[in-house]
Amino acid sequence: MPASIMFEVLEQLPPDPILGLSQQFQVDPNPDKINLSVGVYQDSAGHTPIFKAVKQAEQQLIEQQRSKAYIAQAGDADFNRNISRLLLGDALVNDLGAQLGAVMTPGGCGALRMGGELLAQVSGEKQVWVSDPTWANHFPLLQSAGLKLTKYPYYDFQTGAVNFDKMLAGLRAAQSGDVVLLHGCCHNPTGADLSEDNWDELIELLVERQLVPFIDVAYQGFGHGLDVDAYGVRQAVKACPEVLIALSCSKNFGLYRERTGALLVITQAAQQTAAAVSHVLAAARRNYSMPPYHGAGIVGHLLNDAQLTSDWQAELSAVRERMNLLRKALSDGLNQAQDKIDFSFVAGSNGMFCYLGIPREMVLQLRAEFGIYLLESTRINVAGLSETNLPVVVERVAELLKRSA
């Protein structure tokens, strides 16, 4: 075989911190191992189920399909319309009219990247302000589009809550035209969310300083309900002249592997929105050409059917209520088992994730001694807990905390 002429210069990269930890979990021989790191919803048996309403919609969709030809580059019209209305509400969508544009994307990651590509066309030297901490993939997704990212204060590690005063103070350093990346609800990785009053005050600052919100909505319905979780997004759209929104259907529809998402663009005028969408479509053509259809077809079909929509909402509510019960049980169990750390903040977090706030060395001990896997940041997936493994996690964390006394 001839000598390599290109690829010998490459060095193997380390695995992704989250995906690599899942791989490590898979090969761990401990029969009692527990994975609290993976970012998917799991039921009490440790499975990631398909919503029954989603399965019904999928079956109906397949029966009705007569072609596998490409769909429009901007995506399925039913999906774009219905997912916009699910997030923003009928009244706001009607008011916006052609000021609202929607482009179907390969998952929320695709929406974030297409939003980044659009911003790179218009932002020049402007900065994108990102919460500290934020989801690990925000930086590579947006920096690889050519954007400059700057952190703003967000989480208070002492209280386990948002440090809103520091957040506002940090964002006052932003310049007109800068972009502020926000989590619509169920902040990943902390689970610490803005209150409605916080949102109102933040939006006043965005308007005052002419900052553009770019809102990542990956967990609508996982916090307090579909409409409550959309409060900040809707208020921002009502008040701000320009808004970008990245949507994901991975969690609330359980369509992880179908890569179903959308980028919503709101501007002051229909012609501005049309121009912006044209640039998003050009970026899509460069990156992946045409969007995947199957997951979006399911969502569009489901939301067109009142009974399927009602059934899906009931299932989503059950998922949310189960996670809330697990979060409360974890908080209460840890507080009853030890007195070194007050874990009450865990009960006040939202969505799938929260920080435990234990020392990093304890995270490594949990992994090495007991086969309990969480990220070194101490982020855990609450949905990885169950009625069976939760007492074990409580016992092991409490044991290590007592040892450290």
C-alpha cells in the first residue's frame, strides 16, 4: 500500500466529555452501575420510550405517504406552522404574520448552527453572550460558524439558583447589536431558571441596550407546562424587534434519533424576515442541502389532530410530573441522610438536569467505587433516577459526604 499523503498528520481527538462518559459506562463491569450522565429521558425501567401518540401519528403518516421525494427546503408546512403556534401561541403568531419565518432543521443543533450562520452574515464584530455555565455544545456550534462568544454570569454555586443581579450587571457590558443566547426553560446544565419577573426585567434590558435575544428552546413542557415554559420566549417576541429561536423536538416529543428542529426568525418587517430566511436557506444548502422529514412529519401530523395532540399533552404531563417527584425525592432523601450540604435547591430546579454541587473528587469516587456516573460538573440527569436506584444514589452520596468530614 502506498504511503499516506494526507491523514498521517491527524492526531486522534479525545472523546466528547458526555458521549465519552457514556462509552465508559457501557464497558464498566459493575452489575449495579447507574448512569446519570446521558441526556435522554428514561422511564422507571431505564428505557427511553416512544410516546404512544407519537407512535400513532407515525403509523398514520407512513400509511398516508406515497413518496420519499424531497420536501421544500424550508421544511414541511404543517410542521413549521404548528410548532410555531405551539411555542408562541395562536394570537402572537397571527399578529406577527409574515414577520415570523420558520426553517425546519436537523434537530435543535441544526437550528443553532443555522442561526449562527445567519448571525455571522450580519453581526460583524458583535459578540454572542452565553450563560456561565451553558450547554457544552453551544460553544462549538456557534464558534465554528465564526462567532465570538463571551460569558455572562448566571449560576450561583452557593445557592444553587440564578444570580440574577450578576447576570444583569454582566449583560450591561454588552454593546448595541450584540446577541444574548438564552435558555427558554429548563436550563441545561443547571436546571436553574429565570422567574417570570426575571424575564420581564431582562427583556427591558435587552430592549434598552438594543440586544438581540437568541433563545434555545429544547425542553418546552418539561418544566411547568407548555404555556408556562414559553413565557419568556413570548414576552421577548412581543417586546424585541428581532429574535432568533432554536427549537428542538428531541425531548418533548421523544424524537431524539429523528433529528427534528426548527429555526424561527422574527424581524420588524416581512421583507426583512424573507431576506433573513433566504440566507438561512443558503447556509442550509451549503451544510446539509435538504432537511430530514420523518420526525417533522410526525410532529406536523400529530399537532394537526386534536385527539392526538391531547393524548400527547397528557403523556408529556406524566413525564414532567414523574421527574418532579424524583427531584423532590432526591432532595429530601439527601437532606435526611446527611447534614453537610443543604440539597433543597435540587427540588427547585426544572427539567431533566440539575447540579448536585458536590466536590469533583466525590464525582470521581462515585464512579470508581460505586459505578455511579455523573458529569464532573456534577450535572445529573434526574430522569436517570428511578424508584429502585434513587435510594442507592442517596446512600452513596451521603456516605462520601460523611467520609469527608
